[in-house]
Amino acid sequence: PRSATWRDAGPLRAALADAAGAVASAAGFVSAEAAFGAKLPDVRAGTRDDVRAVLAAELAPFFDRTRMDARSRAAALQWMTLGLFAKYDVAADTVIVVPATIEATAELFGLPWLREPAAAKALLCHEVVHALDARRTKLFDRARAAADGPEMQAVSAVIEGHAQHLGALAAAKLGLEKEFARVTDASSGDAFTGRASESPAVRASAAASRFPYVEGARFVAKIAAERGADGVAALLADPPSDPLWIERPALWTAREATERTRARVAAALRAFDGAMPADLARGGESPSIGALREQLRASGLAADDPCLDRIADTAARTWSERHGFVVAGVLAFDDEESAAAFVALERRLSEARDRAPGAVAATYADGAAGLPGHRARRVPENAPATEVWTVRAGRFVLETSFSGPRFKAAAVEEALRGASAALAAPDGEKTDAPK
């Protein structure tokens, strides 16, 4: 039977307006106009051929880039539109619903509720999120630029996962939680695989179809729970390129944390570099974390210290001239306790070296540049003094050694202050940086 819910323009536009208001509210906007602008996306009834034409245009750059032939393109488009209830057309800013597919699903699986206005509102909560993302993110551009199938799958999972996550919150505001879940099940193949077939091939195909919606929604929900709206916004601005990250969100969040850590370490060294005279020779390679661990453990005193297993990143630079040098290094740790333990370990190692036969006598002092740690000064015969400083800024350790008449303690201390300030995290992470 034909359903006015899915075919008549008036009911469809009324349902979309309700969905848009709920999506705007769920996304934190004061009104639909604030979220979508003066004009809401349009909605119309269409056919599978209409949807297939939209997908063909959207995916043409990806198909061209991956050198997909005409036959493979046709097969892919046929598979993608099989059972599809609706499609948001980015270029036309229009949701196309496919009444024939919805009505056939309702008839085949005995789902009369699919013909009710509540089902239309629930489905449009999902589709309207796409319209919001098209206005406020570059997600669809990123999908079109995907380099290969796995990247397309990962970005699509963020696109559909966000529509599922935010759409569910919007449906809840309309009192349609149950309807949203049922529409999701009906449109993602669960009804078919649960009632019509036990075929492994059919189930595998359905699982691939569900991946962007089910796994994508779980991924976005995990990011939202751990990092809130800002975390979701960052995800939409730079979605993952590997489906593995969708299946294992912890890997994605660890990747982001690693990138933020590396950015802070690099910023600290840039700040130190900015405090050094421009005419100095610059160089030095950063040791790998593994090499650094092995070097420290070779001393024997550090063999079992667990802080060495919690080094997250390290980098170093050198500045030199004919009569002197400065070396600066930054080590990032997983937590402040490990950083503090490393500073203490460095003190023990340094003192042990100074007690060895033939070692140059050293004097020690606590802290530098307003940061906790220690300073060692060694004065060999007929040579300039060498100073080695190790201080901690939150979960980061700054180490510097310098020697030569041109390099004064006050200048190095000022460079350390700049480096420690650069380590202050944008998310408010404590660094013990001096005020």
C-alpha cells in the first residue's frame, strides 16, 4: 500500500521541520535557524534511480581516483542503494526518501509502523544531521577525497555514525527513541538477515552495510563520552583514515594524544631555539625512545625503573660555536609521577658517575628556571665548566647541558622558561610552568 507519510510533500516537510528543530537543540543551538541558516534543507519523495544518480555524482571523483571501471561502478551503486530508505543530496541540499523501498520493507517484514509519521520523523532526524554537517564541516569533501576503500569506509563511518549519534539524541527530544532504533534496524538489514536468511554471504554483506551506522555510532558515542562536544568537533574536522580506529576508539584517542604530545615537545624546542643567538650552528638528531631506554638501562642503576617504560616522546637539538655548545632535550611521559621519577633517576645516575674514579668533581643545586629538578656543575682542569640541568614541567622533562664563555646560566635559564611555557597544554594540562 502507498503511504502518504512518505509520498506527500506537506507531511514530509512538516516532519523534516520537527526533526531539524530537534537536531539543532541536541547539537546545542538555540534554534533551527541558528543551526541551519535561513533555509532548512528540502525533502522530497524519489526513486532508487534518483538516489543512484546522486551517489554516482558524489562518488565519481573517488571512482576515478581508484580507477573503478563502469561495470564495477554500476555494481557498487546497485549494492549501496539496495534497501536504502533515504539519501541526503549534498549538492541540492535535499533529502530524498524512497517510498517504494520503505513500503516494500514494511510489507515484506510486517512492519506497519514504518508507514506512520513517527517513523518519518525518526528517519529524518538522521538525515538532517547530514545537512547540518554539510553546512558546518568538510566531512563530505573528505569522503570525496578518500585515497582508497578503507579510508572511504572510515570517513563514511564518521559521517553515518555522527548522524546516528546526534540523530538519536534528537529523536529522544521528540520522544521517538523507540522509533529511531526500529527504523535503524529496518534500514540496516537486521530485519532481512534475522528473518529471511541464514546465509553467511548475506550476513557478511549486511554486516558491511551496517558498519558505518553501528560501528560508526559506537565510535562517535565513545568520543563524545570521553571528550564532549569539543572532541566530537575535532573528530568531524579531522576524521580517521583507517577502519581499525573506528572499531577500536582507544587507538584513535591515543593517536590524537601522541600528536598533541609531539606538538608540545616541538613547540618547546622552538622556544628554546628562539632564545639562542642566530649565528650559532644548529643541529642534532633526536634519539629514539627505544635507544634512550637502552642507553639508560645499560648503566645498571636504571635497569628496572618503570618510568623508562612510560616515555611517550623525546626530541633534542644542539647549538654550537668554536668555543662552546648548548644541548637541549625534551622528554614527554605518560604522567607526572613518571616524569618526577625520571628526574630523580637522572640525579642518581649523575651522582654515581661523579663518584667514579677519575671523575671531575661536581657541585649540585636544586631546580632551575622556577621548576623542580637539579643542576650539576663540573669544572675540569684547564677547560670551561660544563653545566647539566634537569627540570620537570608537569609530565615533561627538560634537560640541557652547556659549556663555553658565551653561554651564561642566566640566558639558558631564560630559554628554559620559554620552553616550559610552550609546554603548557591548550586543554589546560598542568605543567608547573613558572608564572
